[in-house]
Amino acid sequence: MQADYEREKPRVLPWLLGVIAGVFVLQLVMSSPWVGPSVSAAFLRNTVLSIEGIRAGKIWTLLTYPLVHHDLLEIICLLLVLYWLGRELEAVLGARRLLGLFAGALVVGGLCWVGVHWWHGGSLTGAFPGLCGLLVFYACLYPTEPMRLLLAFIIPVSITPRQLVLVLLMVDGFAFVFYECLGGTIGFAYAPSAHLGGMAMGWLCHRLWRGQGGSGTAFTLPHWGRNRSSRAAVPAEIPVRPVSAIGPEDLRAEVDRILDKINAGGFGTLTAAEKRTLDEAKDFLSRR
């Protein structure tokens, strides 16, 4: 089974990484003395999210501020984490839904920041609110999967996605209550309100994801938000024969069909019955 299956290659993730890296290179070029400070200043005025810009009607900066980064280490960390999370989630959600989740977390994070800073002013850059949304969604899917990180690029640390999200919530919550709400700063560029908004969007998308129980990948309302007729229209799950009752040839054909479906549309397109068939087939073949 493993020899016949090749993991689906990411489609939207390379474009995301390329756009973010390309805009950073463009920033470096425009900040060169050969170009002049006026061009760089005009670029930042029309891309960075700021209270003055929003008041002037620059709504598009809610989508452009994630493309602006001012530090090489920041952009490297961003691209590495985005690659890791995006590679895992695109296989589950698909390209369009991954892009929608990332963009939604960025917009909600930006709106939360604008709401908090409306009277304090300031500016916001960086795509970390989008990463917060992806991380929370990933933690909801795999809360206890072990992760190995290098703290300060030196100390190895083992942590689960759930624990990492809880740590980020405590840090952002502390900074939000004791600094940002009062118009203060921690001493470096940090936007806890934007991070918390991105996290909230990631959690909300997971709650609205029909695949939460393994039945699909569409974003839809939860059962309590649908009317009675729509709930009644949901078909019951089709019973599936146990793998042990299927002949070897039929079992191989069914597994091949499921693997072809994964290769065409991603793991998230499988129904609960098909996922259960794969698990039971693996256990059944390992016992033979």
C-alpha cells in the first residue's frame, strides 16, 4: 500500500512562499540608495496596515500587510513554519481551503488589531496572524502529535501542538491585557491582538469544517446552526462490510480506488467509511 501511494504535491503552498519571499526581495531592492527613499516610502504607505491608512480608505492593506517584513530572521522563520504547516494542512484541506483559511486569519487578525489600535495609532506588518490561524487548525486536528523544536535554535524541546497553542495564548493574552490595550509596547514589534484574531479564525474554521468528524472537507455551519430541513436532508452513512469479509482481490481493488482518490483530491476527500477501510486493511494485511 505504501509503495503504490505517492503523497499529493502542494499546489498553492509554493505560490504563497514564492510571493512572500519575492516581495521581501522587492523591499530590499526599493530600499537601496539606487532607487531612492521616496519610492520605498510610497510602497510602504500603500501596503502596510495602519490606522491612518484605514481612515483614508486603504482597505486593501488588510491583505497586503502580510507581505511586508523588515527582518531577515523574521522572514526565514515565517517561511519555514508556513512550509511545515501548509504542507500538512493542504493535504487535508486542499489548495483553495488552505488559502481561504490563511487569508481569513490574516484579515480577522488585521481587523482585531485595527479595533484595538483605533485610538492609539500605529502600523502592522508580517504574516504571523495567518500562521497563528494555521497552527490552531493544525492543533485541533492533531492535538497530541509530538513536535520537536529548537528553542533559540540551540535547545531541543519536545511539545505537542495543543501545548504550543496554550503557551502562545498565555503570552499573547498577557501582552494584550497589560500592554496593548493600554497603548503600550513590549519593546519590540509584537501584535498580540492580531495573533489572537488569527487564532480565533483558525478555531472557528475548524468548528465549521465538516471534516471534523472525518466526513468531508467543506466549510459549513455546525448542526445547531442549520435549519431542521437541512439536518433531515443529510443522508445516513452507508454501512460498510468488514475488511475480513472481503476477498483479497476485492480488498486490493477497493484500496487502490481509495488511494487513487487521495492522489486526485487529497486525504480530506475521503469519507469516514473509506478512512476506516484503509485503517482496517492495513491492520488486516499486517496480521497475514
